[in-house]
Amino acid sequence: MSPAVERIRQEIDQLAPDEVRELFTDLQQEYPLPLLQVEEAAPDLSNLSEADKIKLESLRRDIQLAADSLDRGEGSEIDWDAKLAALHLAHRQRQG
């Protein structure tokens, strides 16, 4: 168990009810993925052009709108197999 997971487990043991501890244990067993280190400081965007800053802000707005939509339960399932099949077919057709 990584030090980060162990620290989280100790915090949960101190603060969380039994149900949350059980959920954490179940998730850890089902998804044994390493925790990612997240950059704490925001990246320096001062070197971006104005056009790139506008694109970035537009992307952030689009992501927030999508997240808000999902929070409201408005998301829809994607049939990834069908989507990939269509992309493969389009690629084959372009290759001729």
C-alpha cells in the first residue's frame, strides 16, 4: 500500500463511519490504481498568446457546462464500440 493510500486510510479510520471505511476498502480492492500526484500550483499561462488564452477560457467554460449537465443527470451513454467501428470504417474509406 502506498504511503498516500495509507495516510488516507488512517484519516478515514479517525473520521469516517464504518460504511465509508467499507466503501473505501471495496474501492481499493476493485480499483488498485496508484494515486496520482496533482500539481498544487496553477501552471504559468503568462506565455500564452491572447488567442490561446481565449481558446483555453472557452475550453474551461465548455468543460464546466458539461460537468454541470452531468451533475443534473443529463448525460448520455456513449456506445464506444459503435463509435470506434464508425471511426475505423471512415479511416478505411479514406485510405481507399
